[in-house]
Amino acid sequence: MLKEWYEIKGGHRLEGTVTISGAKNAAVAIIPAAVLAGETCVLENLPHIQDVQCLKEILEELGVTVDYTDGDCMRIDSRTLTNTKALSEAVSSMRASYYLLGALLGRFHEVELALPGGCVIGARPIDQHLKGMRALGAHVELDCERNIVRAKAERLIGAEIYFDVVSVGATINVMLAACMAEGNTVLCNVAKEPHVVDVANFLNMMGASVKGAGTDMIRISGRPRLHGCGYAIIPDQIETGTFMIASAATMGDVIIKNVIPTHMEAISAKLMESGARVIEGDDGRDFYLRVIMNERPRPINVKTLPYPGFPTDLQQPMMAYLCAAAGVATINETIFENRFNHVKELRRMGASISLKDNNTAKVKGIPALRGADIYATDLRAGASLIVAGLAASGTTNVHNIHFIDRGYEYLDKKLTGLGAQILRKEK
Ligand code: EPZ
């Protein structure tokens, strides 16, 4: 098997302009959601990332016609969908395939789905997803031996559902099933992330009636059928934040285009608190954020929370940035129980980080990290190591970059365009 890694010669400040791609976590929900239409949906602004490619293969295995040739546009024709059993290796290889649970149950009232296990950042149970499907009237059984879930419903009837945990996945998955249930559904204690709102907007474009996405309560009035539509997904909040942090970490000056500034408020606030300048602008076509940094970051305290709080997906890149702070910073991870796997890699670069209860990190800043051979363990840990390599003195080799390919489109090309010395190597 080909081994690939990024070789980064650190210490070069990022300068110039970069354009953000479509949101991974919107794309991986909207692509499965498109099968609710039973007609053709045309999706634009999809990022060219491994997870999107994988979902294309999964839909094709179900008999859906997917055309993803020109640019960032995908045509999904689910009239030809015949199979409601998604049990392949591809399905269990990625988490977001679990959105097929809500989509296939919503349209066909039956589904059999292979589930991914937990992953390195936590157990990632789906109890809230199943609670929602059962509340709508589905009979759901989880075969823990084979990691398969089966759901079947004579009828799906709208219900009032209170989520015990604020869950992006459960909020979206139950929304998918409820939008074709009979009658009204009220979802309480829901996730409010930008991609939750984007999925709701897409469903409404297909003729669904989903109100209140982005607030604590979502009201859905079921429809007997949905229709095809065209839709462009939002820019990626987490990719935007990653470039904002990379600019600050390299004492750079970067204009980040095709962004939605309100999605970035928590990151902008924290970067400004650490001494960066964040300027919001509009070039007549796109909103942009400009991030300028001229000194070592001041130490700050970061606590991850559901949106609009500081996103857990940027906790890891933020930690890499704070490794060079002029003082002691603290990072409290409240969403996932094991999202500090990047710490041991940052320590290889000289970082001084102590952990408490595996959810709080104390980062004692040093003048600069030094280059090393480091290993990504998950997507955003990979992003963290890239930020560390860009800021470090000397050469850093970031391995296991297949994790990074899952969620960042053309990352090395975009960074090279900003003056980074980054090469994708293989042997
Ligand atoms: C989504 O994961 C994202 N993935 C994650 O991004 C992101 O970190 C996470 O939301 C939080 O924002 C996609 O959108 C594909 P959750 P999801 O359900 O939906 C617990 C990335 O890097 N929980 O909001 O799986 C769960 O264990 C990825 O792009 C239950 O207990 O996250 C976690 O502690 C990583 N029961 C918390 O809720 C459930 O049924 C939040 O998880 C569901 C979740």
C-alpha cells in the first residue's frame, strides 16, 4: 500500500488569499438526504473530498444514479433506488453513512444499515438517533454483534422528541425521517450548527416543511412526498477556522474568501483575544475574513461547546496554535471523551502539554515548536499537526494523511498558494 505523507518546511508566514470549499458536514448529510426525493437533485459547491466520493459509491450500490463529473456539481437520481440494505464495507467505513437510516426509513419505511464502530475521538453512540426513529413509530433493532441496525415502520407518525444530548447527527437523522412522516414533529434540545440549518434548507427546497432549524426547537410538518431540486451547500465553517488559525500560527496575513462570518464568531473572538486581528469584509461578491498576526499569541482559555460555542472540530488546530503562546493556555473539551490524541504528537515537537481527566489540557507555551515526524490519528488531529508543522522551525513530516484527505479539499495546493512549503510525498 502506497505510503503518503506531507513534508512541511516550517517558519514561513502564510500570506495571500484562499477560497473556502463547500462544507463537508453539510455535504455528507445532504447527499444521503437527496434520496428522499425519489427524483433528481443537483447539488453544487460539493468539496472534492474522500467522504463525498465514498457516499457516491454507497448510493450507487443502492441503485441510485450519481453523476459527479463536472466541477463541484453532483446529480443524484434516486428514481432507480431499489435496495434499502446498505451493508457494504464502504458504508461501515464512514460515520455519516448513518444518515441513510433517516433517509431510507423516511422514504421506504424500512432500512438495514451497517454502522461504523466508535472511532478514536470517542465511542460515538447512536442511541439518540434510534430514540428518534422509535418515537416516530419505527421498530428498530441494533445487532451489536454485526454492527448492523434494522428499522421498519408500518407508518411513520409525527411526534414530540426531546434529545437527551445535543447531537448534530441525531438532529439531522431524525429530521430526515420526520419530514415524510404523517403529521407534525417537534424536535427539542437540538443541535444548531450551520450544517443542520443547511440540511433543513435543502429539505425545504425539496418541498418539506422544516421550521426553526438553528434554534432550540425544530418543527416539521410531514409531507407524503418530496421532489427533486437544485441546491448549493454552504462554505465549510471548519475549513475556514483551520485557515484562520493557520494564518495566526504563522504570524501571517491571509484573506479567506467564500465564508459566512456569523458562523465564525467563536473562532474570531478567540483569535482576537489571543492578539490576532480579524477583519470582516465583502468584496462585492464574497464575504471574506482577513486574519493578521504579528506576535506570539497571548495565552487564552478555550472550552468546546455545541454551536454557537467554540467548535470541537477546531479544538485540535487551536491547541497547535497555542503551543507557542506567551504563557499557559487551557483547553477544555466537553463534546467528545477522547479528543486529545494529537497531544502526544505535539509533544514530539517540543510542546509542553499536561492533561487532566482527559478533557482538560494545560498548554505551556514555548517560543517555537521544532520539526519532527508526527502521525495523524483522525481528521482534525491531522489538521492540528499541519498547523504545527507550518509554524514550527525546521522540517515536519505529517504521516497518515489519508485522514486529512477525508475532509480537506486540495489542502496542500491551497497552503502552497499562501506561501507554505508543503509537499505531498509518497513511497
Ligand atoms: C458531527 O458528528 C460531526 N460529523 C463531527 O465532525 C463533529 O465533531 C460533531 O458533529 C460535533 O459537532 C459530521 O457531521 C459528519 P454529535 P456527530 O452527535 O453527529 C454524543 C469532523 O471532524 N452522542 O453531535 O457524530 C456523542 O458521543 C467530525 O468533521 C450520544 O451520546 O456528533 C458526542 O459526545 C468529527 N448519542 C456528542 O453527543 C447519540 O446518539 C456530540 O456528538 C449521538 C451523539
